[in-house]
Amino acid sequence: MYEYELSQLRSAELLRQAENERLAREAVRGRRAARREAVRQEAESGVHTDRPRRLRFLRAA
């Protein structure tokens, strides 16, 4: 009987651990999706930096 109870406790613990890992993966997926969306929005908005563009041709010495 004691072994059965230990088995039940271990099973319940493994189920809780699996659920926590699923939630963690879901949170990571959500953050990645939000980051991708932010990058996409930034790309659509136009210029990324305020620095001037590089010269197309090098200056003559």
C-alpha cells in the first residue's frame, strides 16, 4: 500500500511539472511572437536609424 501511495504522489508531481513546463513554453512562444510582431511593425514604419547613409562611392584621395 505504501508503494502505491508513493507512486500516486510521484505521478501527481510529474503531471504538475509537465503542466509548468507547458506554461513556460507557451510564455516563451508568446514573447517570441510579440518580438517578431514588433520587428515587423518597425520594418513597416520606415527608417531604422537616424544616421546618414554611407556614400555610394569612396572619396578620391
